[in-house]
Amino acid sequence: MIKVSRLRKSFNGQPVLNGIDLEVPDGSITIIIGRSGGGKSVFLKHLLGLMRPDDGSIEVGGVDLTRLRGRALDEVRKRYGVVFQGGALFDSMTCRDNVAFPLREKFRLTRTNITERVDRALGQVELEGIGDKYPEEVSGGMRKRVAIARALVTEPEVVFFDEPTTGLDPVLVNTIHHLILELHRRLHFTAVMVSHEIPEIFEIADRVGMLHDGRIVELGPPEAIQASSNPVVQQFIRGEPESRA
């Protein structure tokens, strides 16, 4: 579904992405891990077409995203759903209107069709009956579910999750992770997630990639990453402090 080749990006001469190569198989859950400030969010913004690389390519279904502009880029983005870090819900809108927002922005649908799709999306995340509440009136876990419903309401082929469990307690982290896994099994979308939730992500990922010094230094199934002999990978997944010379 997605193929990234030699992706590079620098800011003020400082390299952040330093030649990333990554293939995301169709229908998989691929999770990118790495230290804070290590370029995970910058990488995700490139996959979304929000940033342009200095070099390299990002193919989505065989189309190079980095060469597209305007409507052509928007057409690729119609295939995407995004769960933003923190949820990024509009406080002035009800939960129902938050979920309906991408439908109204991207598609020409009747009011009845929008209502049906929003109700279905809220039902998929087990939030029937809360559509008329505002984000401040529901719990943090419910807000995460509303954000997931908004990402899924357009029936995307690819869903991006940017730290989807930030700010949640361990029980809710596992609840949201298993909801994502259940939705993936039911809807068959391709998922790309950026996360720091170790070891929880190993329970839901098909593949895990470790981003370090602007490169994917290790990529494989969860059990292979956990057994990796790479000291950078082991230090991260064990939560060990960096040694100082």
C-alpha cells in the first residue's frame, strides 16, 4: 500500500529524516516507535502530504505522493483517515458534528446519508447515544473513540494514528489498542501508527519499525523486535537511560 524510499528532510541544515526506507503491506498494522524528538511526527506529516521531502519518494498505491499538487494530492488524501495526537476534536461542535466534519468537507452527500454514516461510525466505537454531547461533556477515553470514529467515517483505505493513547491510563490504553485491533479486523484498512506505548503495541502490531537517527534501524514482527540484538532497540524497549561519556 505504501512504499517509502530514501526519504530525507533537514531543517536549517540539521537532518531529521536521513534516508528512510519502509514498505507498509496492504491490510497490515505497522507501528513506528522511537525516542521523543526523533522525527516520528515529521515522518508522519510526510506520509500525509503535509510536508515535502528534500529527497526521496512516497508511493501510495503506486502513485508518488511527493509529485502531486492540488486536487491530485487531495484525491489521494480522500483514501486516508487520521487520528491526531490528543484527538484534535472541535470543542464548539458536538461529537456528532465532529464525526461528520470530514464527510461535509470532502464529499457531496445528502444530510440523510451523512447522518447514517455518522451513526454507523459512532456505533463501531461503541458510542451510540452520545452524538449530541460536546467533547468537554464526555470522558477522555470517549473523546479518543470519537476521534477514531471521525477517522473511519469516510471508509478510508489507510488510517494513520498519531500517538492515539496519549494521556490515558494503562487500562484505557489497552482498551483503545484492542478497539483499534477489532476495527482493523472488521474493516480491513491499512494502519500506520506512531506510538511510544511499550510493550502494549507488541500485542496489536503486525510489524514494528524503530526510527533512530533519521532511519528505520530495525523492522519486523513484534517478536523479532523484542528479540533484536540491536542495542539501540533493546535500550528503547527496556526504557533504559542513555549512557553518557
